[in-house]
Amino acid sequence: MGALSGLALRRPRLVLVVWLVLTAALAYNGTQLESHIAPTSIEVPGTRAQAAQDLADAEIGSRGQAPVLLQGPAPAVRAQTARLAARLRADPRNTVLSAFDKGAPPQLRPAGGAVVLVERPTDETFGPEVADAVQPVVDAVVRPPVRASVTGFSAIGSAISDASVEQAHEAEKLAVPILLLVLLLVFRSPLGAAIPAVLGGATVASALGVADLVARTRDITDVCTPIASMMGLALGVDYSLLMVSRFREARRDGASVDAAAATAAQTAGRTVVVAGATILVTMGVAILLAPGTFLQSAAVGAAAAAVVGVLSALTAVPAALVLVGGHLERLRFGRAPADGGGLWGGLAAGLLRRPVLTALPAVAVLGALAVPGVGLDAGPPDVRVLPPDAPVRTDAERVVRALGPGWSAPLEVIAVDRRATLDTPAGRRALGVLRAGLVDDRDVALVLGPRPVGRSTLLTVVPRSGPNDPATAGLYDRVRRAADRLHASTGADARVGGVAAQLTDYRRAFNARLPWLVAALSAVAFAALVLVLRALLLPLVAVLLNALVVAGSFGVLSLLSTGSDPLLGGAGFADALSLLALLSLIFGLSLDYQIFILTRLRENWLRSGDVGTAIRSAIVRTGPVIMGAAAIMSGVFLAFMTPDLQTIRQTGAGLVATVLLAASAVCLIALPAALRLAGPAAFWIPAWLDRLLPVVDLEGDGAAAEPAAGVSAPRPTATGAADAAGRWSGQLLVGPEHEGPPGRADGTVLPSALHHIFLELAADHGHGQAIDVETRITHRAPLRIDRDVHIEAWCSRHDGPWRTLEATVRDGPITIAHAETTVYVLNGGAGRSSRDA
């Protein structure tokens, strides 16, 4: 991180040129992504349906079906059905059963129509190969007054995939003006808003290019496009927002343009890196536990957006700030933000006076939304997620009205006769018993077969109910038991697969793994927060509130996407495929927001020793940044609620709910209230664990080195000097004037003393002006008054203008603290010009 941002600060024009070239190359590559999109897959390794699919692939190859319904005057239907069947049979890859073939079941001849069943090799259940091969033949043969309807999950899956890519691009066009408007309102400066806007657009284009590179080596489905677009815009803008906001803060404090850019790169840059890492870790956990390969595609989109957003924020933003930062406030409109008062000061005062009453409405809203979220009805893809006027949906609905809902997703029984037992009298009787039992089943509309294919025997079972109906799931279980009986009586390897089986097993795997996924993500969040906060109670509260945000967001989805006429449209249930991706994104985004406020709370508490002061300072200083980022993200995600495709609408709605709930109800109300109630105990951690954990400071704004708002402790006296080797050694005098909590030194004493020691040491070591000191202290024991403590400080690493300094504080034989800081030295090092510095 230091190398990248340091290069950007020293060579801003070169870095911007390289960044623009790489962005253009990736953007061009991203235009090829659609041609490399793989079909949606609902395969779940380890399920019974997947075992049947694997057996079929090994014996006869994967095959897909497409029912074609012809409707019109009877003579014309009969004539065109014959021509269509003949034309389809001309392709040797097709297996065709026509309604007027000898022995064809009467179910293929509904009133006013006829059915042609086409079976064809395919790579995926949802792959477009079958529909793409059948539809052109139907268009060429069928003429009015006959109307043809092609359905099956090959057509449905292909239509959903195409709509996802197309409508994601349409949502991007709407998101851009919303984004620009919100950025202007947040920054009150056209140039200040322009930098995040450009970074957001560049992140989307580059993320799609990165995703295309991955898609050339492994299967990436259509979900990658909307996820990369949404997360690219949101994260690209959000990360650059943090950098530009920190730059403006440093400028308001009197720093030069170069110094402010260095401060932003070193401080907000750390937050950006860890925020991106949070997204990567949560998506990685989800990939390990989620069923199927669908989530891997979503993870690629989110991860590409996070990586590109982080790298751009560390390079392009500091370079741009060095070049144009002096003009950032030109054409500013509106008043400058108030420091310590207004809305944020009032909120902090209310929380400090009445934490329970202030937090109760926020927690009540989360709890009320969580109730429907716990029982959210979710299922695999359904044709009803498409817009009502989509041709594939209208074709499927005509087939349902004429034939029933089960024709698009049949069950398939495959029996592999390795010991030649099925072609015996006993084997034929066993097959007859199996078929008769299926025909008599109340939930079966049609049984086709048995028909031999090589050494395998196939039966196609068409349910009376749709693929997401509980009756179909029950039928699947009964057919599976019947196949087990066939295996027991003949020894043939009999299994049950097909689209209906895959959809049923996917839904069951989703329900079974969802609690484990929530638990795993919560464990990752808890570990990350313990590392950052060096505490146990407050991270636990944060993770519980995070789970409440997830449940609340799912509750919003339940209210909007379930029922007979859902507001988001669709099938009346939430799409399980996108829910798993959404769950991971919710955890990552919510954790990012909590890191912003929790880290500031901890740093303020350490320097002031007072919980109330820590809460007030954190809300006043961090509240505007959090709500600004939430407003930007919400604006982007709202644009993705406008497409007609339910899966994109659902993801946009869930992310809007997450951002608003996490930023307002949790970060600025519930978490500070919990800290107020718990007091200093919220930051307790066992000494042995504190020693083991590495020091991580995510906020990185130097707050630990400066007194908190309302705290004016006298500056401590430190006497000492650096020796010839550059090692500073001396004493810190801690008297009654520094007392904070009874018997202990005020929390600003040690950071303030180390701040000035580090400045002196860094400036001397680097032969220049040291800026932007941020002291990260690992506490071992309390600093007590009426004591003289010994301090040793040294430079442990230098990398160009960057210096890493460390210090040890001892009270006799007891090590009180170890401190570390990173500084940027202006005009440091021989041969470097002032402009380079």
C-alpha cells in the first residue's frame, strides 16, 4: 500500500496515465464478457439429483428437453406438426416424439393443439443449446393460423440470463445521474464530486474486464454482470469518498495540498484496503459453504469490484488530489459542515442522556422487520421472474394452461443395467411395476418410457404440479424410493434426476446451508472485530446486530417479493440463487460500516478514558461520512430496483435495506447506545489475547495522537534525545495534572508524548519535515500518575518517504505499552526535489 500510494504522490501524472491505460484496456476487455457468460447452473455436488446427473453424463451424456405446443385449427395443427417433427428429426442429435406418432400418449394432444417433444444434448440444465436449436426450426416451419410455444428450462434459463445482462446495463444508465446528484449533495463541490464519480464508472468498467479474464478460464454465469455493476459503482465511489473526505479534512486543518494528499493516502487508504479485504473474505466463506456454482459467479463480480476499487483508490485518487486538490473547493455551494453541533451533536447528546430510549425505536424497527425475514420463502429460478410480456414467459404460460405446470421440468429415471438383468423376464416385470406405480400416482401427469439407450433405460415422469410446488418435491421422493426398489430387485443402478429433481435438491440445500452460512460469516465478522477493537463484548454486540440487519433486510424482501401479487413482481417467493450472494454482500457491507464507527469509538475512548467523550466525538466526526456513503450506495442500489427482472430488483432492494439499516439504526444509534450501557467493560480483553493480536488501526486518521473534543489535558513532559544510531531514549514525567480516571493518567498523555517524540525522531532520521503521525498503541498495563516512565523509540523501517517508527514504554521492569506509527517525510532523502516530495 505504501509503495503504491507513495508512487502516486511522487509521480502523479505518470500514475494517472498508467491507470487510464489499464482502465481502458480492462474496459475494452469487459465488452467481451457477454460472449463468455456460461449458462446458469443449479448443480449441487453431493445431492441425489447430482448423482443421477453424473450417472447420466457418464452413460448417455447430458440431455435437455424442449416441449413445443402447437395451437390452432385442427387440420393445420396436424399438418404443421408433421412437418415440424420431420424437420427436427433431420438433425441426428435430436430425439423427437410427436403427438401424432404411432403409440403417442393422448396427453400430447390437448384440446385445440398438439405437442412435439424434443430432446437434445446439452452442457447444462439451464443451457441455451436446446432452445437455440429448436426455436429457429419452429420459426421457419410454423405459420398462421397455427401458433407455436417453445418452453422448457433451456428456454427459460437462457431468457433469464440474457435479461440479467441487458437490464443490468440499463440500470447502470439510470444509476449515473442519481450518483452524480447524490455526490453533489454530499460534497457541495463539483470537482470534489467528480473524482468519486469518475472512479465509480472506471471501477465498473474495469471490474467487468477482470470478470471476463476469469470467465475465459472457468464458468461465470450472468449474475456476475449486475453484481459487478452494482458493487463497482458503490465501492468505487465509496472508497474514493473516504479518501477525498480525509483530504478535505486535512486541508481544513491547514495542511498543504501535498501533505493532505499524503495524509489521505496513508490514513483513509488503510480503511479502503481492509474494507476491500472484508468483501473478499466474506465472499470466500460463502463460496465454501453455498450450494452450486452460481455464488462463485457473484463472488467474482464482487471481488473484482473490490480489488479494482482498492487499487484505484490507492493510486488514481492520491495522484488526482496532488494535481487538482488546490481547486477542490471552487464553486462550492452551501455552508461548511458544523463541527460538534447540529444534528450529530443532538443525536450524541440524546444517546448519552437516555441510551435505552434513544436506541429502542431503532432496535424495534430491526426486530419487527426480522420477523418476516426469518420465514422468508425462497426457491430456485422460475419463469415468473421474467417480465409478464417476455415471450418466453408468455409461451410457458400458454403451455401451462394447455398441458399443466409440470411440463417444463420433468423428472428423469435412469437405470444402468451393468449385469444385464433388466432384459430378462424378471427385469421387465420390475420395470412394469415401476411404470404402473408411477402412472397411478396422483401427482403424475404423464410417464414416457421405459426406452433403452445403450445399456441404460430411461423413464420421463411429468408432474401435475410446477417445479417449485411442494407436491413435486413429494413426488420426487416417492419416485426415488421406487427407483431404490428397482435397484434392490434387479441390481441395476437406478437414480432419479431431471430439472424438477435438481430444483428440489437446490432448494433443500439452500435451506440446510443457510444457517451454517450465517454462522460462518458471523464468526468471521467477530474475529475481524476482535482484531480491530481489541475487545470481546463490543464485537459480540456488533455481530448480533449484524445478524439482526441481515434478518431485517430479508424481512424487507419478504414484504416486497412474496405473496400473490408481490411489489417486486416475480413468482411470489424470493430467488434462492441471488439470496445467497446477497447474504454475503450484506455481511460485508454492514461490517464495513461498523468498522468505521467502532474503530473511532475505541480510539476516542483510549485517548480520553471517558466513554461519553468517545461516543460524542465518534458520532460527530464519523456520522456525516457514514451517512454520506450510505446515501451514495442507496442511490446506486435504488437504480437497480427499476428493471423488470425480479432477481435484479430483489438484489437492489436487499442492498438498499442493508445500507440504510446498518448505517442509521446500527452504526449511529444501537452500537453507541450499547457502548454507553456497557461502559469501559465493552473494551475488556484478556491480557494474553491482547499480547497475541497484531496491531491493526483501520480508521487511521491520527486521532490517537490528538486530544478528543472537549479534552484539554496538559501536554506531558518528555526529556531525552536520539543517539548516534538514531535511537531516542528518555523519560516521561506523569504528574497529578495529567490525571484522568482515579489514579490513572488521562488517555491523551501517552499518545501525545509519543506523537512529539516520533515527529522529532522521523524528521531527524529523514532530514525533512515529518507529517501525519498516527500512533497505534498496544496497552499492556495502565499508565499511573506520579510516575516517571522510560521510553525508547527507533526507526524500524524506511521505504522512500515513508518511515515506520516503534517505541516501548516501561515502568521499571513492567512494559506498559508498545507503540508503532507510520509517517510521511516531506523533502526527505538526498536527491529528491520539493515537487517530488
